Amino acid sequence: MAVIDSLKPFHAGLPRLSPLERGEDEGEGFEPTGSKATLTLPFSLPKGEATQHRPDRAKVSTTSETPEQHENEFPGCDGIITNQPGIALGVYVADCCAVYIVDPKTPAIGLVHSGRKGTELGVVTNAIKQMIDRFGSDPATMTVQLSPCIRPPHYEIDFAAEIVRQCRAFGVKEIADSGVCTACDLRRYYSYRAEKGKTGRMLALLGLNPTVTN
């Protein structure tokens, strides 16, 4: 499990889940075959999940309701953005990249599932644009973090590098890439391609700490 916690009051994590039964398409629904891993945060958060990834769209949902009002799932979406504290955004990944977007000034956050197709469609910059339009965020003050994902030579496309390029072109100055390939370390990460679809998922989490204010 990797935990990112360098930007107070933001908390993020990438815990590995127990194996999940998936269809042939990475975006198909799944059922857990064992107990889920847990991530301990310094505060309790309700959860919002982006599920049912579709390869032909780059849709991002916004949750601006209070934790008591917000939805738990956003079918057909590749990402979620919010400016509300006390809500944990979550996306499942195996070889695709979980992209954490943090605007510390507003504050606001975004969490995006971006693989080859999503990157081609610009799903990460779509999320950034929505944060600008909805929350008044400024790309120049944002931080973007890329999770472990599949990379060359285990995959023919370096979509992580393309995500970084797109973010820079959009005006994001602070970008951090883990540089880790999921297919290189199957003891630590799940890889849909390396394990031929019979694998689990990592759950990327990102939340605004409701007990800390800027």
C-alpha cells in the first residue's frame, strides 16, 4: 500500500485490494472474492466511487453536496471532483493510472482513472477544466500526482508520460509521477495485463480533511 500525505489538509492512498472477479474488460463490474484491504486515515470519510469505466468517453462527475447528501457511485465516469471536506473520492485501478489532483487554495480535489483511451480523450485535463469552471481553481497552483501504472516495456504506450505532457500544457507546474510500473512488481501491485485479467484492483483514495482549514 502506498500512502501520499505530503499536502495537508489533503490525504490520499493507494491500497491493494484482495482479488476481485472481473470480466474480460477491465471496466466491467466485479464482485470481491475476499475481504478488502483497509486504509487508516486520521479522520472518518464517507466514500464516493467512480465505477464502470467506459473506454469511449471521458466523463467526470462533480460531488458538491455534503457527506450526508452525496451519491456513493457514479456509473460511467472516469473521475470525480469535489470542493467538500469529509468526502473520500475513490477509483479502482490495475494497470491504468490513478491521477490525484489537488488545488490547495480553493481548496478542491479531483481523482481520475486514466488508461490509454482515457488519456487519448484527455480525461485528466477535462477534470482540471471542470475544477476551473466549477470551483475557480487555478492550474498554476495545482499539484498533480500519478500513481503506479503499467509502462513500457510491459506496455506499448507510455500514457503516463502523455498525462504529464497534457497537464503541463494545461498550465500545471507541480507534477509528480511515481514512475512505478504495476507489471514489474506483482507482489506489490495488481496488473491486468501481466496477470491476464485474473487479478485484483488497487483502490485510490483522496479526501479533504474536514478538521483542517487553510
